[in-house]
Amino acid sequence: MLARVLGKEIGETNGPTIVVENRPGAGASIAYEYTARAAPDGDTLVVAASSVVINPLLKKVNYDALTSYEPVCNLVSSPMVFVVNSASPYRSIGDLIAAAKEKPGTLTLAALGPATTQHIAIEQFKIATKTDIIFVPFTGGAPAVTALLGQQVTAALVNYSEAVEQIKAGKFRAIATTSAKRIKPLPELPTVAESGYPGYESEVWLGLLAPAKTPAAKISQLAGWFTKALAAPEVETKLTGIGLYPAPLCGKAFADFIRQKHDEYARIISEAKIKVQ
């Protein structure tokens, strides 16, 4: 959806025609490998999520997140929220943590997984709070939401966009966001960091990568097209409507961000002993 919205805007403002091609499979590794092998001419790009970094840390893939690409720009971020069913006795993230410490190994936390931003964020949360909560992986945010609606799990960590309707309807109670700062749609919702765990932060991010050795001039041109498209008011409206918030970060700054996330995810995966069967 992000690629289509930005591609349409670029095509309509005298930029190139952008063809969006879905290449699903292997946790997005099919698309990442295809792009890594493509000619470095700037004509083949991939919209990458944290999986581009996480996958090589957990399984054999035919690309290297740090050397197979020229980072163009991070494009958007999407906040995640901890939610409980409105019937739950837990009214804050502190309540959930206290219950987890009182009853270790019994509370359940649903999220998309395994080996996803949400999974990493949960393990990071368990390490930071020194709690033993059971991670229950689902194939998507929607099934996790359904499980929480049915009170089959204690809580869930989902993208805000996946829970917003249930929150507005009073069926879910949001108890914290994993973002570094409070999020615009829920300004009263505290962050995990300000709830007593400074330094804790996790967000879904989506950025643009080109094959390694794509010329610098081409990377700069691509960055210009995409950042201009992101800044268009109608584009921002469309994206925020689906829970994606413009967060442009280009060139070396984006490369540094990817390396930082690589090191952070590697540390959490090692500490939490995450394995993918």
C-alpha cells in the first residue's frame, strides 16, 4: 500500500512510472534476494521492513542486510500499542507487569510472529521488565486482535492501525505504546519508557533499498522523488489513515539506522535465545 500511494504520487508529478510488484514468501526474503541480485541501475527497488535485518540473524538467506544494498530512505514508521480486553482488570502497563511478576509463566501476550518486529519488541520488553510472559505468535495482527476479543490471551502487542477500531468502540483498552514518544492519535497513552523503563523503544519501520553499487547520483535522485512524495499533503493524509507516519531518513543516516537496528536486534535475539524452526 505504501509503495502504491507513493508510486502514484511520483508518477503524477513528472517522475518515472513506478510499477509495484508483490513478491511474497520466506518472510519477505524472496523480495529482498530478488532486489539484491538486480542490476544496480536504480530501476529495481524494494520497500523493506525490519525483516530485512531480522531474517539473516535467524536463518540462511541469500543476501546481507548491511552489504547487499544502497539505503535510499526510511519512509514511514508505524506505532505499536499494548492492548487488553476492556473486561481485563489491568488498567496500565504497570498492572500487567506486576501481574506477570506475581504469576510468572502464566500470562499470554499475542502478536504477529515469530521473527518479527513485534516478536523482538516483546522479548525486549520481557528483558527490560524482568518478566516471564508467554509469547503467542499469530500469522497477522488481525488474528491476534480476534484472539484478544475472545479473551483467549491476556494482552496483545499490535500496530495501532490494527487495534484502533476496537479501542474507539471500547472493546480494547490501550495501556502503553512502544514508541519512544507518545503517539499523535493517543496523546494520553504513556510510553513503556516513561512507565519506568527508560531506553525501551520499538516501532515498525519501512524504508527503500536499492541494489549495492547503485550510483550515488541515482540514489540521490530516488531520495528526492520519494521524500517529495511523502511531503504531499494528500499522501500524508492517506498514509496516516492506515497508521503510517512519514519519517524520512535518507542516505548515510538511513544506513546508520539499519546498522543500529542490526546490532540491537542481534543483541535481543541472543539474550532471548530466539530460534526459528
